[in-house]
Amino acid sequence: MTIVVLGVGVAVVLFALERPFAAMGALVVMALIDWAIYAAVGSVTVCYACHTIYRGFPLNPGHAPFNLELLERHGGKDPRH
């Protein structure tokens, strides 16, 4: 979120200074940084009950994408430690 907020903030300032191409460039740079972080982190599995994050394991075809209903059912009320 910080990357998006900073990118939008810079773009707003540049638009206010009537530099639309620089503002659009700031948004493109923000999007590239966001994509690079997403690519570096990769897919993770998160336990609904204890909120443990598992990285670096092969994808399990039996695991479905994130489901808010399952989170609520299996421990979504407890804050993540």
C-alpha cells in the first residue's frame, strides 16, 4: 500500500504542476515496482487458523484461492501474531 500511496501522491503533485507525462511516468514506475515485488514474493499459503505463512513450497492443487468465509470460520477473528 505504501508504494501505491507514494506513487499516487507523486502523480498528484506532478499533475498539479502541469506535468502530465511525468505524472504518468510516476504511475508506471510505481506499477513496475509493485509488479517486481509481487514477482519476488511469489505464491504463499497461509493457515486460516494460526495465520502462519508458508513460502517456497510447490503449489498444492487441492488448495483453493483465499476465501474470506473460510477465514471467518477458522479463526479470522483473532489478530495475526
